[in-house]
Amino acid sequence: MVDVFGVDLSNNNFFGAPFPPWVHGAHPGWYFGNFPWLHPGIPCFPGPSCKFLTYFPNSLRCPPSPPHFPPHFPPFPPYFPPPPPPAQPSDGYTQTFHNLTGATQADDYLTFGLVDTIDDCKAMCNSVQGCKFINTYNDVNGKDGSTQLTCSLFSKCHDSSDADNKGGQSQPDGSVDFIRNSDGFCKE
């Protein structure tokens, strides 16, 4: 596997991210989203890599492709107030915390990577055996300056009391990282 991807994407190596995000020097193991060119040096999904991963037991599996959003054009002003939106069907996740300034730090860590949206992180969780919880957040000044969401996956559900990684790690450019917009979701 290392010969093909340059990294071990098996569960034995935490799917390419052997050091959890709260450890100094940790790097994302993968990227899932619509902007792979922003992340050279780490495996990006979807793409041709997905077909190769099926040949390696216990490796990361590619989720379905993320949705591509059409350009947004503002609608014409309505003459009447729009009706309330229909109730959204459950996507199989329950939110356990929202918009915190700390990320989950726990012993049941599985892997972490970068994603464009919370839904992309949920799709990654659905493709990792044993994943029960996602934590998405912006690691400001961290992860090589990426503006993507960090997506951490865990095998047990967590609440805000476990979101105690506040950042504070010195970066190579001398800045210090911090966490914002941290959301947690437990798989039902």
C-alpha cells in the first residue's frame, strides 16, 4: 500500500494519520472533497485511488463522491413569504455540540483528515469501520494553513466535555493554532 499511496492507509496506521490532531506535528491522513489540488502530498478522495483501495483489506474506503453545488443565483424577491421548509429527514447523526472553541480529544481516536463540509465528514465516517462520532472544526493557523475543516473520527460518542483540545500548538511560521466552529455528531 505504501508503494501505491506513499502512506499506509490501513486501520493499523489510523488510516494515514497515526498521530491525532492534538499532538504536535500531526498531519491529516487524507482529504475528501471537491478541491484536491489544494492538498498535495496527502491522498485525496474521490479519485482513481478509490479503486486501488478495494484491493487492500482493512484500508480506508472511499465514500460516495461529495455533491457538486451549482452556482448560487439569488432568487427574485417573493411577493409572499415563502412557506417553511419541509422537515429534513434524519441523516443518521445526532448533533452533540455546536460552535465550540475546543475539539474532541479522546482515546478512541480512529483517524483525521480534511474535508469541505460536515456532510463530507459524515460520509468519511460512514466509510470507516467502527466510526461512531465525528468532530469537525477549523484549526486556525494549523494543518499547514489549510482553510478546510478538520474531520476527526472516533469509535465512541462524545459531548462537549471531551472538546478540550483548544489548540495552542506553535506552528513552523511562529503562529499559534486555535480551534473554532467545532461541531460534534454521534452516529445513531
